Amino acid sequence: MSLKDEFEELVHGADKVGHWMLLRHFTDEYSSYWNPETHEAVGGPARLYTDTPIEVYTASIAARSAIRTQGLQLEEAAAFDEGHIKIFMNADVPVAKTDEIFELDYAERTPPTIVYQATAEDAASGIVCPKERYKVQYILKYRETGGQVAYKVALVYETVLR
């Protein structure tokens, strides 16, 4: 079985461990919030973006650290960082390091309808609102034999919603 087939089986297969998240993909075009005189955005994002629901698989990242108290003696050997996760996605998802990904808390097989007011959310009907926001820090491409990208992994960290 190929890497791509294994990924598809993991996310969409009988055990279906995938769920939906929202990819906010920023373009190179400035938004109306951008002020070219001050080189900053006021009241919204600097660049235009598109929001697209994507089906993904997520995993936490355990961050290792060593704190020394005296000489070479280790006080703490490892730590767990809940703010960083890996998001596995299809190879054709146009994710970039400037993008943001939002949790939707939705795992049904049909794509959700996105709303931007919590009062309009009805998860039982597939109408969901973005929750936690993650900034893309790094993108890894997993390749098949021959070089074709089988799937991508975005390493992300959680940020506070404004």
C-alpha cells in the first residue's frame, strides 16, 4: 500500500480518525485594512484570504527539554507542549507558512458549513464556527518512491484569537 493510500485510509477509512479544520490561506494581495503609509493593518488582516474546510488528522508534539540545576545533573528530562501540534493533510491542500488553521470540532463525513458567529452554530446540522487558531510554523512533505508528494504535515502552534 502506498503512503497516499495509507493516509486516505487513516482519515477517510473504516476507523476514520480524521476531522475537519478550517484553512485560512492568505494571498499576496493587500486588504482594505492595510495602510501603505504606516505599513500596518488596522481593524483586520493585512492580506486577503480564502477560508476552506479541510479534512485532517492531528497529533500532539512532545517537546523535549533538559533543565540543569547543578553541573551536568538533569532536573527535568522531558516536557509536553500542548500548544504545538502536527496537522496531516492531503497533498493538494494549498497550505503556506503565512496561513492559519482553525479547529472546528466537527468529525462527520460531509463537509461542514462555516459560520462566524457562535450563536449561529448548530454542530448537529453541520453548521460550525472556528474555534482555536493555529499559525503554520513549518510544512513537511512526505513523498512516495519516485518523489510524488503523498501528504503534507503542517507543524503549528496555537495563538490567541483577537
